[in-house]
Amino acid sequence: MSDNSVIQIPYNHDLGPLEKLVAKVKRPGDFFVSGAREMPMPKVEVAEVGVLSFPIPEEQVKRIISKAVRAPYGRGEATILDTSVRKVWQISPDKIKISGKSWEENFHRILGGVTEGLGCGKAAVAAELYKLLVYDEGGFFVAHRDTEKAPGMFGTLVIVLPAPHRGGDLVVRHAGREVKLDLSSAEVSELSYAAFYADCEHEVRPITAGNRVCLVYNLIQQRGGKGGRKSQEPLTAPVYDKELAEAAVILEKAMREEKAPAKIAWLLEHKYTPAELSFATLKNADAARAQVLLEAAKRAGCAVHLGIVHIGDSGAAEPGYEGYQSRRSRWNRYSDDEEEEADDSSSGDFHIVDVCDSWQHVDDWVDPAGRKVDFGKIPLADGELLPAESLDDEPPDEQSCTEATGNEGASYERSYHRAAVVFWRQDRYAEVLLQVGVRAVLPYLKEPVRAASADSAADEALRQA
């Protein structure tokens, strides 16, 4: 074989400490998960109110409140009613009926995404409806932690029904970290949801306009479930505070050195199609490591996205055996759910004579909220890929060799297509995008416009309510 038998990879060899640190992160999940699902709306019926319309009109919200009671809160063993601490209306689960042709299937998909996101996808988890809550204008709940409302309860799931409102951010804190979740949506066909572990401190900021109507579920760890074990360890949030803090320090220093790479692309272990790629759908250790990298990069002042890394080369080849016929690997858009048949040039099928062209770039961009971003093909330079040597023992995802024809000799092409967490310093944002051209900067400039448009849509929904 030629010395060109291995695709040249632009690895970074200066961030070994970061690699060792991230390698320790194995358990997937985080202390919270949030998202939205577009789906046929369920049939939600409230006793003495009737079937809810979507988006829920103001008059129907008033009827729900007329049948509701003020929600108390727990302090130790005491149950206290104090609207200076918690101002929200509640309907008990025995007065709520939820049905619909596809509701059960869609609910289980939401629950499946939640358990994966919390890192407990292998546990037997059930969701029990606890209350229907209504936060009208001015409604809120100060910072608190949930008490165990049922045996085995380890978390809370909130599903927000379509009703126009503003404000009401859900703020969740755990082990020194804080996230602020906006659960409002102007989409009539979409359910927003959030879940978090019971030991997390959380609060609901005041609703500034409209009404939030939501279903609250207790997440229950079922004993003696999967595997038949009755004495399982209680489910708790995975904690990587030490690794996260250290990673942030390493990145802050490394990305500000004079000869620092413009960006870093961290390859994930599993293969993902562009259609399924998002932080919410990452698998196993990928989910945990991506979350640590995401938070550490943010602390280090970096912008973070997911993307698909493409690395490949092409050139002149020589068939390795008599009667060679052109073959092409079956490439299923780099999904490891399907069996792959990637050919290795060391198998004897062909020998590489000369590498005439090579490429390294990232595309199929997705932001932390799961939205597609049209940055285009941003090139990868030397020293911008981690972990080092991670593809050295991996066969190409796509490989082909064409036979000699006429005056043209045999040629080959091979490439990798792998998902990665990609980050760069915020103050180098335009510099990175300009590696593609001016067109790539437009999505970056559109972000403020996107936020303004979302606010305008919410305002319009409130005006029509």
C-alpha cells in the first residue's frame, strides 16, 4: 500500500487534557430536558367545563378557573396556601379526561424523549397525572423544590397546552447551573414540555400576558420493572460539575491563545442522519459529553452548534486483483441503525497511486434549540478536530473505485461523514462564517430578527385571543 492509504485527518494534538476530561463523562442525560412536539391535539375534557378548544380561548380559561381552587405548596409536612409564594389555579386529576386517537402514542414519544434526556432511558418510568394548572396574568411560583408526591417519584413533567401567553419562564437550578426555559408558543398544533429531577430548585416567573394552561405529571420510578430488580438505586440527576468547570477553564485558555484554532469540532461516537441530528436526540455517552461540551463552551464564551463533518479524498488508483469490478459501499447517510458495508482500501480491492484532491468541511448545522441553520460548508483547518486519532481505525463511510476507461486510469473516492459538536469564540463568529463567504453570515445576522418575529407572533396571538 501507498503511504496515502490513510485519509489525512486535521486532528488537534494540543488539547489532550480536554480529551481525558471528557472521556470520564459516560452517563447520558442532564438535570432537565425541554422541547416541543407538533402533533394532533388531544381531546382534553374538564369536568363542568367541557372539551377544551385550542388555542384555549379566554372565556374557557375563565370557566376553568371558576371550577378550580388555589394551589397550595408544601413546607416540610405542612401544606400552605399563600399567594405571595404561589399564585396559580389547580384542577385535580379526577376531573380531567384526556383522550384522542393518537394521544397515547404521542404522549409515550414525549415520555421516551424525556427519559432519554434525563439519562434514565433504561429504567422503568411511568408518568402519573398530578394536576391541571392555570397560571393567569400575574401567576407565578417562587423558587422551591418538589416534595415526593408518590412513592418512587423522582421528577416532574410539565406539558403546556396551546394558549396564548407571554412570560412565565421556567427557571431550573441544579449543582451550580441554571437554565431558563421559555414554554410559550404561538403554534396551535404544538405542545411544549419540560421535565426535571425533583431535587432541582425551580421557579415559574410571572405570566405577563395571557394564560398558561398545563398538565403536570409525576415521574415515577417503577420498582421491579426492567430487569426484575426490586432494590434499584433511586434515579438522580447525573452530575458532572467538576468536569464541566475544568473543561470550561481549559477551553477559555486554549481558545484565546495567539495561535488557537478558529473552531473545534468534537466527533461523536454514534452516527446520525442530518434529519435526526439535535442535542435532544443524541445517544448514550454522546448525550452526556455533548451536554458537558455545550455548557463548558458557553462558559468559555463560545457559540455552539451540531454539524456533520465530511472528510475525504480522491485520486488515482490501481485495482488490487485481476477481474476487479467497480464497487461502491452502501452508504445509509451515516446512520448506525443500518448495517454498513464500507470497503477498506487495505482489503486488497485497490491500491491508491496518488491523492489528487481532499476535503474537510462541516455542514447540516443545528443550533442548541434544535433548529436548522444555513451556514453552508465551513472548512476544517489543521488542528480543529477532536478527539485525536478517533477515526484512525474506522473504515470510510463511503468508498468507491472506478475502472480504467479509454485514456483515463482507474480512480477512487472515499470519505467519512460524522456528527460533531462544533464551537468557536463568540468574538470570532463572523470570521468563522466568512470562511464560506458573505452568504453564510446571514443566518447569524437573522437571529435577532428571529427573536423579534417570535415575539410579534405571540403578541398577535394574544390580540386575537
